Amino acid sequence: MSSHESNYQPTTRFGKWLDERLPVNRLVYDQLVAFPTPRNLNYLWTFGGILALCLVVQLITGIVLAMHYQPSGEEAFNSLDHIRRNVNYGWLIQPMHAVGASMFFLAAYIHLFRGLYYGSYKAPREILWILGVFIILAMMATAFMGYSLPWGQMSFWAVTVITNLFSSLDSIIPGMGTAIVEWLWGGYSVSGTTLNRFFSLHYLLPFVIAGLVILHIWALHVVGQNNPAGLDIKSDSDWVPMYPYAVSKDVVGMFAFLLIFAWFMFFLPDYLGHADNFVEADPLVTPPHIVPEWYFLPFYAILRAIPSKLGGVIAMFSSILVLVFIPWLDTARVRSAKYRPIFKWFFWLFVITCIALGYLGALPAEEPYVTYARLFTAYYFAFFLIIMPIVGIIETPKKLPGSITEDVLGPGGGKGASAGAAAAPEKR
Amino acid sequence: MTKTLAKSLGLVAVVAIAGSLTLAPASFAAGGEQPHIEHQRWPFSGIFGQYDSAQLQRGFRVYKEVCSACHGLKRVAFRSLSEPGGPQFSEDSVKALAAEWPNQITDGPNDEGEMFDRAPRPSDPILGPYKNDKAARAAQNGALPPDLSLITRARNTHNDAWFPVHFYLMAKDVFTGYQEGGANYLYALLTGYHEPPEGFTVNEGMNYNAAFPGHQIAMPNVLDGGPVDYSDGQEGYNGPASSLEQNAKDVSAFLSWAADPTLNTRKQIGWQVMLYLLITTILLYAGKRRIWAKFH
Ligand code: HEM
């Protein structure tokens, strides 16, 4: 859609002068005001903007927290308690960042499942999708390191368990895994040194995410948005300019999302966390159950479902990396699952699978949970590797609407002059 | 053809889900070694909950007269006992309290280069009797009485229900804004000293406790009989009478405040923010409807 001709007109002399030298105003106008958005988008399309908001919230609260936080094994736990009790509005900023991380993942998972349901990963949006997968990986790395910073029991033992996973590489080249683990730790065990470097990386990675988000949005603005019908924009009545149409909807989505955010932050700040993290890290006492934050639980279940340690690690990383390949694994001719009578069922079964894996990830690794986890893990991978290629071939899609306009107004719709006129930004 | 295929697949899915629902209860019941702990209603629980300063004052007395013999409260400063949203003792009584506190602050070095002990000031932390963990263990037969500043946030109860019930209970807590698992545990612990069931052997120096994981705890039944007489030394006292349950409840409330002293402000500001967000969302939605009106 960047091929859409720019019709930005500088209105002031300074604007004209700047436009000839550094056309930032033109960029903003073309990409955020006049940018064509399909007129049939539903509220699931507001989550991209919500995610951008989440990133900004995490950056601002994180930078303020870092002004008071002390990344040392002795003082980290005390400094967070100090922030909550004594720093002005620390009681607000600290849960905003901690709850914010959960909300960020909630929004990212909704955004991702939206893409999965409506086939937003299919051509021409492969790069856009793959950038999304890199973003979620970077988010996971950031969240994992961020979770170590309070230096509570769960912080300490989660770092120990997860970094130790690399030692499984010893079964490929003896000594290699151990060497990597000690390199990550900066010593022979998890210590204040490890915490210090994790803090450094936790501060760095969000800016990497911001860079990836810029590429993500760039790619989106080259290929244009998908939509619930999975159709391309064909005529002028199919789209509306981003401002005020998409923007007015995005802000509704954002404020509704902030309501949920605020509910957890003000009334349930501890609910999504783990009580053991209010006990200071102690290398000599292992908690009876070591569990990650809720947004990692499905992956933790997959890790533990595989009997071999190395196999578990490979399965866990593959469970995300497999997403990179789905633009080519999905053989369907239409994008949106709305018109895919068979795939739809498998999709919802996949959603249930992810929730079930999350539930099992929180339970101890014993029977019968392990067997359940194995079944669901098998379905998790089968969904991408077997069902996506096969169902796309055998299924006959339902009849698609003739155009995006018809999707909104019904067959024969969109011929009316009013809709067409309103859609053309230059006639506003 | 695809339609029948879709239908039969749907059937498979429904059967699979129903199957796992019916299979699960037996297996989930088997895993429950964690003691079941009841939800309590607290003045501060739920979305409208606020601390009751009279209860926090009683709770502080229980802490001072019983728990402080073994446990510290090192993250809580004396002065916060007089701050809003807490027990709200008068500043003078807090000053006097600090000056009389038996556990001294180690300060220094002085001009001679020596460390010295002095009486606490209101800005100092509420210390327990032991200078360090080693000293505590030496005095307590090897057991460590933990600092209680964060104890209610550092403990929680387990939800072992069968999974549909589990999700229902989770949703109930989320919608009512209930996260008082730590206080529930503490109350269950303090009231959980019973005769051990038959066949259960309690080790030397340990006590049977229904709520404590493993059921053997080094801490004795310190609230037996409700040792803190609330009416004592208080003219015109008309609050609840002392009992094991009442002492346990009050000290659990007090320690909840100690761990989360900003709860009152948080929930008050929370409601202002929620209201603002709700109204703004509705206005924005109305605006969006107007902007989009010509498209429907
Ligand atoms: C920091 C995290 C992220 C931000 C800020 C972000 C931002 C955005 C924005 C603003 C849009 C356009 C609005 C919309 O369609 O909702 C978008 C679209 C999209 N995003 Fe993301 N995104 C993020 C993470 C992800 C992830 C994790 C994935 C998937 C792995 C992903 C995949 C997509 C796809 C496929 C689209 C196009 C959707 C369509 O047009 O149908 N994004 N993203």
C-alpha cells in the first residue's frame, strides 16, 4: 500500500521547507493518517496498537525502576522492597511494570492467535509474520531476564533451571554444555554476577524489540493489512483512511484493555506472580515446586513432556521456531479460517491444547499429567506439521464474499455512492 | 463430503474434551497432599477492601506481646505504625514504643571507632531478638523463625480443585479482586495446632500443625488460649474479646498490612482510575460509532 500515491500537502512555509529536506511530516501523514485500512477490521486488529502501548509502558516504568534498583546479589531484593515502600509512587510503578509484563504477553498471544486464525501469515505477509516471531522470542528473553531481577527464590531457581538446560548439550559434545552454562553464569553457579549481566541485557533487549517493531510495522505498511475476510483491497470502497477511522477504533481497544490492566494492577498486583518470589533468593533452599510465570507454562509443559533433557530443550525451542515456517506449511488457498470449515475445528482444538499445556505446566511432573502433556505436545506439533499442510489440500473453502465491501454490506453492496465517497480520503 | 468430515471431526473433539473432563477427577484427587485452606473474609479483601485500623492495632499488640519474642519485622519502620492506612497509633505513642523496644539498633562506628547499641528511633526498623540467622537457629533448636515483614505475600494457598472447578475458583478470585491467600494460610497455621492423627509420629521438639507443609513445625502453639487480653490497659475497650481465633485473625491482618502497607491508597486510587478509564472508553466508543456511522 505504500504504492498508494502520497497526497500530503504541507500547509505552512516551514512545513514545505522541511518537506524538501527531511519529509518526516509526510511520512507520518502517509503512514498514520492517510494509510488505507480495510473497512471490515474487527477489534482483534486493535491489538497491534495495544502492543505498541504496552512496549512504551514497559520502557517508561522500567527506566524509572532502574533509577532505584540495585543489581547486586546482596541488595536487589531489598531495593525492590524499598521501591514499593519508600519511593514516591513506587507502589504504583513497580506493579505497573510487573503486571505490565503479563499484560504485554496477553496482548501478544491474542495478536498472534488473531494472525493464526485469519491467515495473516500467508503471502504476501511472510516477513511481517516472521518479524513477529522474532519479536515474541525477544520478549521471552527479556521477560526471563527481567524475572531474575527481584532476586527472590523463584527468580533464582528459574534462572538456575533454565540456564542449566544448556548443559544438555554435553550429550552432543562432552563439556560444551557445561562450558556454555558457566559462561552464561559468569562463574560456577548462579550468583550476583549472573544477576548483574542479566540486568544489563534486560535493559538492552527492549530497544532491540523496539527496532524489530519498526521493521514489523514497515513490512505491514508495504503489504497492507489483512482482514477478517482475508481478501485484498481491490477498489476504493474497500478501504478507509487510518485517521480517523482505524484510529478511533484503536483508542477504544486501548482503553478497554487498560481497564483490565488497571484491574490487575490496583486490585490484584500479586495474583499473576508467585509467592515464593517474596522470599529472598537462597542457593541452599530449593523450593518444592519451581514454576515459571504463566506465559511460559505451555512451553515448560512441552519441555518436561519429552523424556530426554536435550530432546525437551529442542522441542521447547521448536515449538516457537516452527511458527517461522507456517507461511509455507499452510497449503490453503484462502486466508481466513472463517471460510475454512475443517481447519476451524482444528484451530480451536489448538487453542484448547495451548491452554491445557499451560495448566499442565503448573502441575508437578508426575503421572498422569506427564501423559496428558505428551498427548497435547503431540497435537501442538501435529497442528503445524501435519494438519496445516493436509487440511489445506483436502478442504473445500466456503464461498468468499466478492470483495471487502460485500463482506460488510452483503452481496451487491458497496455500489452505493455514500460509502464510496466517504472512503475516499481526498473528498473528506 | 467436507461437511460430514467437519462434523465427525467436531464430534471427535467434543468426545476428546468430554473424555478428559470425566477422566480427570480421579487423578486430580490423588495428587492432593497439600492441606486444604479455607478462604476467609477480611476487611481488606476484595475490590472494596480496606484495612480496619482498630484490627491492625490489636494485631500489633499480638505481634508485640507474642511473636516479637522470636520474629523480627525488619522491613517495617516504627514510624509507619502512625502513618495513614495502617494501625495509625499516635506519633507520640510510636516514639515511646520505639524507645522502649527491647531489641536495640547496632549503630556506629563512634568517634572511638567502636560499634554500639542504642534504642531505636521512629525511623528505625522493628528488629527481632536475634542479631543474625545463626543466633536465631542456635536459640531455636536449629529452626529459623523467619522475618515476618513480607510473610503474607511470601505464602499462598493451593487450589487443588478438579480443573473446571479450578478455573471457576480462579475466575471468582479475579472478578472479586481476592488475593488474600497469604493471610488465609497464616490464619490456618496459627489455628492449625491439633492432636496428630493416629499413626503420625511427631519428632522431638516439633509440633503437629494441620496447615504447615509436612505437618511438623518447630514453632509451638503460641496463641493457645488467646494470650493477648485486648481490654487490658485500655479504658472503655469495646472490641472483640480475646481468643485463639481472634488473636490469630488480628495478627494475620496486621502482618498483611506490614507486607502491603499501601493497599488502602492503591485501591482508592484504583477506583478513581477505573472510573476514569470506564467513562473514557464509553465516550471513545460513542465517538467511534459516530465516525463510522456512514459505513453501516
Ligand atoms: C511488541 C510486539 C508487537 C507489536 C508492537 C506489534 C505491532 C503490530 C501492529 C501495530 C500491527 C498492525 C495492527 C494490527 O493488525 O493489529 C501489527 C500487525 C501484525 N502483527 Fe504484530 N506486533 C507485535 C508482535 C507480533 C507478534 C508476536 C506476531 C506473531 C508472531 C505478530 C504478527 C503480526 C501480523 C501477522 C500482523 C498483520 C496482521 C494483519 O494485518 O492481519 N506481531 N503488529
